Amino acid sequence: MSFISFSQELIYDVTIEGKPVGNMLVTKKALDSGKIYYSAVMDLEYKLFRPTQMVQLHEAIYQNDTLRQTYFVDKRNGETIKEAKMEQLLGKQYYRTTMDTSKAWHEKPVVKSVVKLYFEEPQKRDSVFSESTHQYNKVAKLPDGNRFMMLNDEGEKSIFKYNENGTCIQRNFNLGAVEYEIKLNDRKE
């Protein structure tokens, strides 16, 4: 019996309002039992209104192209701002969710979440599950190039740009009036 293992890592440079503020490491790797693990760790230091260190972690585990569990945490200056977990119960189609302290259920199987978008280009029209909000975002292909727009329930937009291999090379979005850019670091070190 042979086991073929794979792992892929992407490093992105992050800027806020055009200034370099940190990096994001995105990982995809095979686990036992045919599971695939995805993660995105963003580590930023910036000063908008006050000095801030922000660390965000997105994790997702898929099996047979279906999400089994996710975890998200957002920390600012060491304090947890938001935490979200979701787990598919064994043998069930639904998920148990926890958002900060509130618990709920999610009924529908999830086949694509945001962290997967760094490795897989979406379809022309797609629905993508957010690990951080437990809501579906709408995705549509833009007419120019390999670009897609993701729109959440609050009307906030993210623009994803892909290379010919289907890997995300850039993501632009605004949080409030603040403009973020996440760009694939293609420097060879």
C-alpha cells in the first residue's frame, strides 16, 4: 500500500492603504483518511488609529469534497475579537456551529469555503461559505481577465485575481474605509 502525500504553501504580502504591514501564509495539505487541510494565517502590524498587531487564522478540513470542520479566530493585540467553529457531526449532513458564544446548526453540506479560493478558481457563478461568518457569499466572474468578485451579505466586495493555473495571485477588499491588498509573493528565496 502506498500513500501519496502532498503539501502546497503560498505566501502573500499584505498592504493596507499601499503600505506593507505583514504576510499571509496559505497551506493545503493531505491528511490521513483522504482528508485535506487548508489554512490561512495572516500576521499584520499596522497603525491606523493606534498600533495594532492582528493575527487571523482560518482553518478548514475537507473529506470527499465536503467540509468536515472549520475554525476561525481574529486576535488584535492579543485579545480575541471573534472566534467561529463549525463541525459536521459524524454520519450527519448538518453541522454544529459556534460563533463567539452563540451556538446554532447549519443544515446544508458545504463544498467550497473562502480559504479554498486561494488554491481553486471559482465557477462563473458560485456560492462560497465564509469560515468567519458562517454565511454564504456570492461570487461572479468579472468580464476582464481572470478576476472574480465576492460579495457578502453586508455588501462588502472582495476582488480575487487568478493565474492560468487557478491559483489566487491577488485579493483586494475594503474593511470600512480601509483598503487591503493581498498579493502572491513570487520572489524566489
